[in-house]
Amino acid sequence: MSHASFWELMNFGPDGWGWSMMRAAGVTVMVALAGFILGGFIGSFGAWAKIAGNRPVRIAADAYTTILRGIPDLLVIFLFYFGGSLALSAIYRAFGGEGFVDFPGFAAGAMAIGLTSGAQHTEVFRGAYYAIHDGELEAAKAAGMTRMMMLRRIIMPLLLRHALPGLGNIWQVVLKESALVSVTGLIELARQAQIGAGSTRQPFYFFMAAALLFLMITFVSNRVFRFSEAHFSRGVRGAR
Amino acid sequence: MRLLPGIPMTLQLAFIASAFGVFFALAAALMQLSGNVVLRSIADFYVFCIRGTPLLIQIFLIYYGMGQFDFIRHSFMWPILREPYWCAIFALMFNTGAYGSQIVRGGLLSVPRGQVEAARSCGMSQVLIYRRIILPLAIRQALPAYGNEVILLLKATSLASIITLMEITGLAAKMISETYRVVEVFLVAGSLYLLINFILSRGVAVLEKRLMRHTAAERPSSRVAARGAA
């Protein structure tokens, strides 16, 4: 096979891999985003459990964060992918089907990322909650707000503002973690690069392209987070 | 237990990579803090590239990517770069070096200026200042965060299974596909990692206590103060 140059391989024409790589980058962002949002929900519950829960609830939340931060993400992805496939196959057989049903890689990946990032979300939300001053909550109470209204108007906006830098960090971690979902066969950037590398025998160029796309996604999302931090902190009098 | 043979491999990867990674971290941190623009840009670029891309891609770049070039295939490095074991160690080493450099940099920056000035006025040379004053203080400061980084590295060794290394995760994946006992294998493999991480973090805590023994008496009060501020 003739050795094509980097840009010959990555062009956007009919023979180029440009579009496939871009599409894969889109899948990467989608699976990371799905996991990030799921993790956000789990993290809110986790933070609530650690802040306001009774003893058993607190212990459960502590166990969750300790365990999920202590085992590799890849193992969790294997659990969801193989476990999900087994469960699906069992259901399929119960309805008279035959053989093995593959669990969708996207769902397995998003769930695994959600569960692992949920542990980090928990800590970020918890820290952000404690950054809210007691006085602000007391003032809301004194103004006669109900608990729901306090949550909606005072706690949530303040909490999100304090949590934003931490959330930005989690997003970076989640984005890179999403590359591991390639083990389920989901065609995201890492998997697409493997496919391209296999069929053209130019692995360096393909993994380089994937790395560059990851850097671009990181760069853009950094910007978005910095912008929203500035936006949501515009009422804050700071040292800067 | 068929997962146990994976433990030495996991530990080896983590240990060798972190032992060499520390030097990368220190070098990158010193370059970032040096006044030299060229050195600083090189280190910044290294850290930016490594932290902005997934470890998996880095592993693939080294393991699969290097073989694309004939001059590497024909070089003396090829017998090493051909081995998944060394590729995994190189990737983990570069990776932990970049993350670690930020921790080391924080540690170096935390050394009070006055201490360095005092050392200089005693007539210590730059090397001696680093060896006796800056590094011991910086290590003490950076140790807890570095312990975290080692635990992250230990978790990251699981990616070596993707390039065929049979460490804990690799054996677990193999067992799952042979026996279909997903949950059981997951529980055992997970507990192995938890156990290793637990021992690691205890070790770091003991080491930290030893390095901080001069402040043992005032510790409780400082902890209360820290909690009050949070």
C-alpha cells in the first residue's frame, strides 16, 4: 500500500477519513455528555445523601464514592457492557429467543461513565453546598420562603455557581474516559481511529488525528466553562 | 482465584511507571518554573497535550503508531517499542509525569521565599539549596496530592489490558468472556483494586505523618481551622 500523507488521509472527500473522524468525534461528545448528565443526577442524590441523609443513607453514599473512586473505570464499563448483554440475552430467551444479544455500547458507556463520574459529582456538589453561607439561607427563611422555593431560588443558583469549576474538571475527566467506551465497539474517536489504522496501516496518523480532535474538544469546552464561570459569577465581588 | 496472577503485573506497571514518572514530573515542573521561555513552552506543551488527550489514545500512539515508521522499526529501540509491556510503561510514565508535574509545581511554589533566601545567605549553592531546602519542603507539601496521583495511576494500569497485557483487568475480561459470570468477576477484581488502593493510601498517610512529625502537636487545631474555613 502506498503511504498517504496525513492530510491525504484526513481529507473530506469521498476517499478521505475526515468525515468519519468528525462523526466519531460527535459520538465521543454525545456519550461523554450523556454520562456527564447522568452523573450529575447521581451526584445530586449522592450530595443530598451525604449532607442531609440519616446514618445508613450517609454510609451508603460514602461507600458509593469510596468504591467508585477506587476501581478502574474500564472495569465498570466491562461490568455494564457484559452484564447488560447477559441481562438482555436472558430477557430475550425468556420470550423464546435464541442466542446472544449485544447490549448497546452507547448505553453501557453512558451508564458506566455516569456511575463513575457520579462519585466525583457528589463531592463537587457537596463542597459547593458548603460554600453557601448560612446567612443566605437564614435570610431566605426569614423572608418566608418555603423549602422548595429556597432550593429553587437560593440554593440551586448559588450551588451551581460554586460547582462550576469542579464540574469543568469532571467534564475533562469524563471526556477522556469516553475513549474507554471503544471496548464496547461503539464507534467513537478511539474506535474509529483503530478502524482507520487497521484498514490503511497508518496507525500513527489516525491516533494523531484522534488526539488532535480530543485536544480541540478539550480546548473548546474549556472556553465554554470559562465563559459560563464569568457569566454566572458576574454578581460576585472577587479579588480579581 | 485466577485473578491473583494479575496482581504482580498491575503492581509492576504502576511501580515502574510512577518511579520514572516522578522524574518527568520534576523535570517538567522545574522547566515550567524556570525563567527560560523555551523550556517553559516545551513543558507547557507537553502537559497540555498529555492532559488534553485520553491515555488510551496515548497508549495506541506508542504501541501501534510507532510501528508505522520504518526508521523506528529499524532502530535499536524497536525491540523495546514492539513489546506491549514497555509501551504501556512508557505511556503511563509520560501520562503520570504530566499530571504529576502540576502537583510538584504546586509543591515547589509553596516553599516560602524567606527559607530560600536564608539558605542563600548561609552561602549554600543552588544545588545544595534544592537538595536540602526546596525539595524536602516541596515533597512534604506535595505528598498527599501525589499519593492521589499514584492511586489514579494504579487505576490507569487497567488500560494496559487493551494492548493484551494480562494484569488484573485483562484477566477479568478474559474470565468474563469464558464464564459469563460478570458480577462475580467484577466484584473480585474490584475488591483487589480497592485493597491495593487502600494499602497505598495507608502507606502515604504513614509517610505523611512521618514527614510532618514536627507539627504533630499543633495538628488538631490546624485541622479545625481548615474545616471552619471550608
